[in-house]
Amino acid sequence: MTVPDLRAVLASDGAPPPPSRDLRRGLDHVPRAAVLRRLARRLDSLFMRPAKLVSSNLLPGGLGSQGIEILPRSVDDALPPVRFALISVVVPARNEAANLPILVEEITTALGARDHEIIIVDDGSSDDTPAVLVALRASGFAVRHVRHDHACGQSRAIRTGALLARGDVVATIDGDGQNDPRFLPQLINLLEVSGRQTALAAGQRLRRTDTPMKQAASTFANRLRSAMLRDGTRDTGCGLKAIPTQVLKTLPYFEGWHRYLPALVLREGLGVVHLDVVDRNRRFGQSNYGIFDRALVGAVDLWGVWWLLRRGRRRPSVTEL
């Protein structure tokens, strides 16, 4: 995009154009959050074609038909539901020692009626995480401690947990406590009743508790991704997801992969369902994953996933004779 084009995009929202011809100097007086919000709105009008969604009221007493969206699939929706035998909850965590005791107890309470394990993937923490997890295991919680010798990022932590999972389904939740574990049973149930050709139940946040800067950056990234990949998912950054273990293990892996799971699942000809969730404020500590430090890498990832989708269009119907 040329400098005049970008200036026109920013000005189209009613704001005066930057006074300088130099783009960087011209944007100095505009808050970065405002720039991202305006670009995101323009993406809606320039690129977005909303996916056709079918509402369903699959969770009695839950969020109801307004909280669940099912992407159209080329499979029989009448396929029998599944019932997962063991749920592996994978929790990527870096320096979250203060949040983990509360989170583990909440997960245990939410999934009390189901057989489950909680895999805490300690992503090179330098705090008291090891001691906290030893104490939780001694208290009888079904916790496994898996440790990276150095910080590798959220995608690698989820991947590590998936490879070591004993359950037939993996449910992911962030280790900072902002994701509410009470939505885990609903995600699992939604995936089970959606048929065997559905391979991902993804949470989508209704109300964000992040800083305005982080929310604006996330909105811009989500709309750009959706415009390019047509994955029909409003919010891929939500940590609440449920996916059959074998499917998760077979998806092509790369750093940042956890943000593209809906597109990668659709690439395999499988279905994606969504559940609206509500996040909470972080209780202790601060975010260990930045915004702008991953922007360039995220842009490269986006083009890489777009290439993967184009190169995986032909899917045969397989029959063993």
C-alpha cells in the first residue's frame, strides 16, 4: 500500500490526514491503537465476506443459540456423537506460579464429572512454578508437570502438551487465569455432539479484559487473518479450544501455529464449531507474550498458511478395498 493510500484509509474514518508527507512522521501524532482500529474497520469493508453460519442450541442451560456457531460442512450433520474417554487439559504457562493453584482447582471443579488430566507445560519459568506443581500433586490434583529448559513460546508449549497427552481429546486454556475454566465442559460437549467430522471447538471472546492497545492489535490481526484465510472465526487468539488429540498431532506445525488451528482443521476437510466465552481479568503477574514483537513473524505466518490452504485443496474420498 502506498503512502497516499494509507493516509486515505486513516482519513476515511473522519480523522484529518497526517500533516506530513513522510508516513512515519505523519503517524507520530496518531495513537497506535487508533491506527489499528481504523485499519481493521477498513478491512471489513474492503475484504470481508462473512461466512454463512448456522446457529444451533446444543447446550441446554448454556449460552444458547446466540452463543454457538457452526461452520457449514460438506459432511452429514446426523453422524453419531462421540464420547471422549479422557480429557487432557493442556495449560501453557510461563512464570504463572501465583495463578496456577487457583486455575488448577477451577479446572478440576469444572471437569469433576469427567476423567481428565491437567498438563502444565512450564515454558522455561524462572519463578516458583515447579514447587507449586509439586504441592498441587501432593494435594491430589491430577497434574502433570512438563518443563521446557528455556522459553519456546505458546505454540510450542501446546504442541509439547499434545504430544504427551494420554487423553483422546485435548482442551487448551491459557495459564494466566483469564480464560474461565467453566466453559471447558461446554466446549467438550459441543465437540462431542457435533459429529465425528467436527474436529475443533473454539472459544470466541465476547468481552475482552486486555489493555486497549492489545485489544486493538488483536482485532486488526483477527480481521486481516479472516479476510485472507476465510476461516469463519472471529477470534483465534482465545486460549479455550478442544480438538481430538490425533487430529492435533497431525496438523502441520510451525511457531504461531495455535492462532491458525481453525484454518488448518478446515484444510483437512473437517468441521469447526464456535462457542462464545467471557474472559476475566488477570489476578497476578503480567503478560509474558508481547504484541509488536511478533507482528512481523505473524505476517509471514499468515502468508505461509494461505499458501498451505491453496496447496491442500484436493482431498480425495478414500475407500479401503
